[in-house]
Amino acid sequence: MRLVEAANAIAAVRTADDNTKQQEKLLYDFLCANKDSVSEFCALLYGPALLKPEQVMRAIHHDFAIFPEEFELLEGAPLIPTLVSESPSECDVDMSIPEALASITSIKEGVSIKAVMGRMDAISADAIWRRALGDAPALPRKRLMRAIAHGTGYSPERLTSALAVEPMETVLSKALEGSLSDNFAIEPGHPFKAPSFAAWRYWSVPFEHTYYEKSSGPRYYAHKVQGETFLYDSQGVLVKGEAPRITYDGDCVALVDEKGTVLEWLHTEDEPNIWCDAYSNRAIAPKKVKDSQHLRQLCETLQEGEVLRLLDETRPHIHSQHKGGFILPRRVYELPLLITAGKVKSDGIWVSLRIAAMDGFDPIHVGYANIKRTDVPQNPILKDATSKFVWEELNPPLVGSFHALRAREGKLEGAYLVSLTTEKGMSDVMQYGDLWSIDGHGQAR
């Protein structure tokens, strides 16, 4: 595929009257007309950066005899538009996409950046510099996937799940040919990427029936095919070394821990679609989270480096948009802090508590904690302070034991009142400096 042809198609899609359907049709028609060059088109748009900023800066300084800072700030323009502006509006050189990528990469080997700029027109330069510097691609992946989905009839979810097994260019080519199967399936000998787990930022359970696994190391997929076992990592890459011994007599796929212990069966000859079954059926030792209090207790027992994987009992191992569940890292707990004020929130259901740590003998505000009005401990001072819709100071302040999602820059995020500790006094309250010592610990955002 020629660079100028691809760049002009990208520019046409981006400027198609802001009409999403029209943009997707243009893109789909272009890809249909260039089925044999889909991989080159994807290579122009997506992939790791080809050049480091400092390599570009050195080349700019060498060829233009000005400092990079001056070049970047010319006419107040950012770097990529300024680089693009050095290419002519029209160019006689007609490079293929592989030739263009090789040309831009040659800059780090000392080839003149000015000469490279002169070999492409401005429209082509915009696409190539975005790719070279790892900037946002000229066309987002989602737009490309939507265009293929609407043009071929495959659902976006099916295309997304297909990306777990094969690279984008292969998935798109198969979809354009109509050779992509209707449903994603886990099969022995066909490696796939592990589902993603989003961070869970709450103290409540994410699913009606939530199960958990404690994890402190990598997970692998063991594929047994004709008596031989192969081990793949979370990216579907074959792992060197000794594979675990799977006792199942037949072709199968299993999720295993770093010691080779089977955690879940995902495919067996007897149950080829067990990966779609309920978690409690496919897991070797399923453990259920009873309620929010149980979740907090599990959080307390996590050791350094351990996390909880939270899984839905009713969903398959891989479900919509290639998700697997949630990850809950070790969090900050057992924090004795002052409750200095309270109020009822505007919904009338929740109560907000203002909390503080001590800086010597002075209380320092460190955050807020929300608790359901019905769960407020039976304490007359606290009950009185949380009966109004305006802040009411507690006199005297009470000491509470708190958990939190995270401490960041001396402030607590997602603080949760576990209990009042009426036997403790001001001298037992956590010092503000100690709060800073655990900065960043717990749930990352």
C-alpha cells in the first residue's frame, strides 16, 4: 500500500462532515478495496514508538542549526504539527508504507531528518509522525473496529474477543473475508490472551454472587494436546521451561498458578465449553465473598504483594469486551482517626463524616468517610451530629477505626468507618506524619 493513498484515506475519514456513519462507510469501503494491504495499513496507525523524542531533537538541532526548544515553540505550535509543516504540500516521491516506516526509523541512525521530511507530503507526514513518536493514532482503534463491525455484521464484542487470540490485522482480514467464526471459543493448542481485570475501588462487592481468589504471582494457561502440555503467559506467548503435569487424560486447557496447580478448567473433551460455565463449576476450590464486611476482612488478611481477584459466579472466564472481573489490591486498614464533624447527605440515605489525624496535639483534616445512615453506631454524640443536613461539630470528637482505599499526599481516599473505639483517647489517634509514611499504599487509581 502506498503511503499517500493510505494517508489521504485517513484524512478523508477524519474530515467527512463529522458524520460517524459516513466516516465508517468510507473507511470500510477503503479497506474492502485493499484487503491485501490491511496489515500495512494497521502498521501505519498502531504500534510502539519508532523514535524517542531526544533522537528527533538531536536530528532537528543537527539539520536546522537551532535548538529543539526553539523548533518546538515556533509560531506557538506543538512538536508534531511543526514537524509536519516542514514537509511540502505535494511530493513527487511515492513511498510504500514499509518504505516510509523504514525511512522515519533511519533518523536514529543519522539519516538527515530534513531529507526524510522532504520525501512525504504534509498529509502523509501527519500520519507518519504520529506513528513514529507514539502519539495518538490518526484513527482510533475503536473507530476502525466499529467500521468493520458495521460493514461485516460481526458485533464489536466478537471482534474484541477475537483480538485476544490473533493480532488486529489478522482479525480485520478474516472479518472482511467473512471467515471469522461467529463465537469466541477456547480450544487446546490455540493460545489466547488472558482477560483484563479492572481495579475495584469500593468496599462493596461488585456482583450479586462474588467469588474471590488470592493471587501473588503470575497465572498461566496450560494447553494439553495429544499428551504434550504447553504453557502460555497472559499475552498468549509460549513460556519456556517445564510445563506442569496435567493429570486429565485428554486434550484440555486449564488456568494454573506459578507452581502449576490447576485453578480452573477451561476446556476438556468431556466439557469443551466449561469456560462458559458458572465459576463454581469450573474452579477447583471456589470461594465466595459473603458480603461487604467479609470483603473488608479478606482485605485485612492480604499480605504484601497479594491481591484479590473478584469474579462473577454467573459469567464465563472471558466475557464482554474481554473482561474477567476485578482486582482488589491490599489496602490501608486499622487507622485510628478522629471524627470531628458529621452531617446527613442530600439524599437522606448516607451520612458524611469529617475525619482528622493529629499533628502533635493539633487535629489535621485528612478526608471524609461515607456511611449509610442506618449503619451509624449507636452513640448519642455521633447520632446527634449526623441528624442534620449541615455540618455539626462533634464535641468532644470521637475516635474511630477506619479502613481506606488509599493514602495520597496526606489525604485518605475511600475511608470507611469500621467501628468506634471509645476506649481510646486523643493520644491514640494516628499522627499526620505516619499517614504520609503510607502514601500511595493500597488501591491505585
